[in-house]
Amino acid sequence: RSVLTPRALVRWIFYPSNTTRWGAAMLAESHAPARLLSIAVDRAIDLLAAAHAAGDQDILQSQIDEAKELVLDITAAFAVALDPNRTPFVLGTTNPQEAPDEEDRKEHLQALTQVGLAVFRDLLLRFYLAHTASLPATFRSSRVIALPPVIDTTQIYTRVLHADLNPELSAKLRAAISFS
């Protein structure tokens, strides 16, 4: 657990050829990827809380930067996974030789988008609640304190949700982080 970073875990979950039940392509069929993503976010919040408790500004700033990059990684991963023109996943199957027809592909992408947006919002909401000291103690191993903000919507908009992203998806992702 201490060797694998939250960002590495997110990259593995969204790796296009990850056809395990833990892969992001299975978000619509299984709770496993969402659970693993929440573990990555919870771990990042715990690391941020530990750095905050340590009182060393350099360590704290390093963890803030790392958490901000994790937020950007999560946003970018969902932007690619849910964009119907860019998704790297073989939709509707874990067997690449069983290519789904167009109707199955659309149905799967719709389910993936619905579940994906809910998971995306939940993940970023955890960071927001940690900042406002509203995240329940059951979601983290450290005591509940207000942590530094890590959701920088300006960075998210300029680095991830920019013009070449599907406009409809961009609007949905922006709406999902409207709590910040």
C-alpha cells in the first residue's frame, strides 16, 4: 500500500488494456473500479492529512501538489474514457475478439457515462469535503480537520476540459464539479 501511489493506481485502472474486473472499462458492470478509485483518493487524503499534521511546509506543499495532479489525472482519465470519439476501451466486452455492434456500443457508453460521471463527482467531492472538514471520519484514517484545497477549477478547465474535448461531455464534467 505504501509503495503504490494514488496516481499510479488511477493510471492502472484507466489503462486501456486493463480488462480485469478492476479496470475502468468495467465501471458500468462492476463496483470494483469505483471502489479502487475511492481507495486511491482516500489514500491521497490520508497522505495530505499526515503532511498537514507533520507541520513541515515543504512536505505539505509536496502533498498538495501531488493531490492536485491526482485530481487532474482523474479528470483527464474520465474525459478520455467517457468521450465517445476518444474512448480507448473495447466497449461491451472484455474479450477483444467479440466486438460489439453499434447499438451495444452506444448502450454501453451511455451506461459507462452515467456511472462514470457519478463516480467522478464522488471522487472530487471527497477532496472538497476534506477541505471543508466535512468528510466523515469513516472515509479516512486520520482525524477530521480542514485540509488545504486541491481542486483548482481553473487548472482543470485549462489543462483538461478544453476546446478539443467533446463539448457535451465537457459540460457534464464541469457540472459534476460545480460544488467547488
